[in-house]
Amino acid sequence: MSKKSLSIISLGCFRNTYDSESVLKRFIDKGYSFLAQENIFLTDIEDFKNCDTLVINTCGFIDKAKEESVDFIREAVKLKQDGRIKRLLVFGCLVERYHEKLKKSFPEVDEWWGAEKFSRKLNERKKLFPPYIDFLKICEGCPNNCSYCTIPSIKGNLASKSLAEIIKEAKSLDEKGIKELNLIGQDITSWGKDLRIKEDLTLLIKAILKNTKNIRWIRLLYAHPRHLDNKLVDLIAKEERICKYIDLPIQHINNRILKLMNRNTTKKEITELIDKIRKTIKGCVIRTSLMAGFPTETEREFEELLKFMQDIKFERLGAFTYSREEETPAYNLAPQVNNKVKERRFKELMSLQKNISCQANKRFLGKELDVLVEEKENDIFVGRTQFDAYEVDGAVFLKKDRLKIGEFYRAKIIDSYDYDLVGI
């Protein structure tokens, strides 16, 4: 008897992909054969035809993510109607929020279920990421309750995996030869606060370092500025295997807006933290995210944000327009900012950052950097430094021959662009 075939589409963040790996493993354990795709992040729905079962892991965080998820469901329904897939299963954050509406809109979907439940135990997964990199979800949910955010309603309050289980999973990945380990969660700096233990993220990372030897890069993804303390900054500065890359979303800098966002921090505290990071961690790169058009944001407050960007010069930055989400406190704030104004402000943020990034990259000219090679494009090898997160930041184009994917090489940087580098 032939096995049933399965493909999976994973939308949204790396946390979603981690969940998709867990779901995929359960199907494989039931006897399904997995039809792997070349790239699960940038995909055409047509790539997923001709399988028995198609699974879609949706994202429901903001409007654009919701629209993308609905578009994929709609296209998948067409594949089913054309007989190119037999079963369609949909789960994830969007379903957690809009289950009944989706069920009525797409009766052709065979099965719906919400967000994947967080396991506090060692998580067995079928790997979707390349063999040299992996992600370890150390916590789920969020205790911060930012006024614009739907995460608490989708994922609930903070739920941390125990130190022992995290170490078990990290050791397992280390034994498999993982080169880069990314610690992920909605806010990893809140890890352990729900466990009523003495350990914090700093002690957890020390334990991971002590119990692994093959992992060369440990990357920390998402640190809330309120919870990134001096102990952790000092550890990042001291430990060679921790990437000198701080993922620090600040969202805004005006004190009135920060208060309305319920960020529990101030402009002064953010400025002092960034100053501490740059003085302590030599050569550190800071990545942040900013929101354009939060309700009631004035032109003067937006100009304050632009000036802060110009003064601080974040090496890496992403921006997005405010998305008005039901069941969040910010939904009822007035006045809401006009969509055209939000888009214009977003474009101004990104235009300014393009110039800042270009100048920041010039600091690497003439320097030798370790580069993790990830692919080959038209006879050019492409990789990343520790200063760039996977599928998020820039790349290094290497003018070298006979390199191996998933290996580290020392490269001298000879040219720089707005977001990328060139090395030999």
C-alpha cells in the first residue's frame, strides 16, 4: 500500500515554521510521505499541487499577514476543486482568531484547527530549515500586553519551557551538527518569569553554552527593551559564540505614544539601553522595528521618531504600518491615522533607513568576517555574517570557488551596498 503524500505551507514568522515542523512530524509518524519544497518561505501555490493532503499554517497577526493567509487558502481551494489535491487542512493563528468566519467562507476545507499548542517538553520535529541552522522555541505567549498586539488573545500569557527541556533540545541539535541556533519566542527576555524560578535568560544561555560544542552561532531573536538587562548585555559581549546582534524592537520613541502602546518604557530608558549596548558589545549590530501611524500619532511625534533614527542610526531596521486589530485596546483609540498618511510615514522611515544602512555597511569595508555560506546563485556563493539573521537581513556575495553550503569561510569585504556586502 502506497503512502499518502503531504505538503505544507508555513506562513508568518519563524515561530510558525517551528510549529509547522511539529505538525509535519505527526503526519509522518502516521505514515504520510512528505513532498518537500525547495523554499517554504517564498512560494507559489502551484508548487504544492499533486499531493494527497495540503496543510496550511496561517498567520493572523496584522492585516497584510491575514490577507496573505486568506489568499493562500483561496488558491488551495481552487487546487482541490481542480482535483490536484485531495484534502485541505488549515490551522494556525488566523484560524485561532476567525475560525467560524473562515469555516463559512471556505466550506471546501476539510479540517480546521487553531494555533499549535506549545509543548514544554523536548519537541520532536521534521526539519524544514536547512541542515546547518535551527530554531528553538523557549517560550510561547507574551506577558507584555502591548495595546496594539493580538498575541495574548491568540497565544495566551507567557508559557516557558523548563531549563532542563531546553538544554535537552539544544544538546540534541548540537549533536546533529547545527552551526547556528536561534532562540525564539514572542519575548525571550521574559523567559522563566512564569516558572517561579531563580533562573533567567542569562543563566539559560550560559547553560546552553556549557552543554553544547558544535553550535558556533547562538542568536537571540526578540528582546523587549524593558527586559534586556545589564547581565545579558555583558554576557553577549563576553561570549564569542553569541552573535553580536541585538534584536530590539522599540516600535516608537515618543513618550506619549509609548505609553499608549503600553510598552512600559521611555525614550530616556531606550536611549540609555542602546548606549549601554554599544559601549559594552564591541562591533554590535542592533536591529529594531518601528510602527508608522499608531492611533493619534501627530506629525510632530513622527518627526521625533525620524530624528531619533537619524541620531541613533540602527544598523538593521524593519518598519510596518499600524494595523487596527479587533479586541486590542488600541482599536478604539481616536483619532485613527488615515491610511494614506500611514503609508507615507512608512515610506519615509524606510527611505531614511536605506541611507543609514548603506553608511553602516561601509564600516565593514576592508575587514575580514566569518561568513556562513547558504546558497549559490549564478556561480556566486551567497552567505551571511553573524550580523544578519536568516531570511531577514542582508547577505554577503562571495567571489570564491569551491565553497560548501552550510560551512563557514573567512572573507575580506571589498564592496558594500544598501543592505548587502561583497567579499573575496
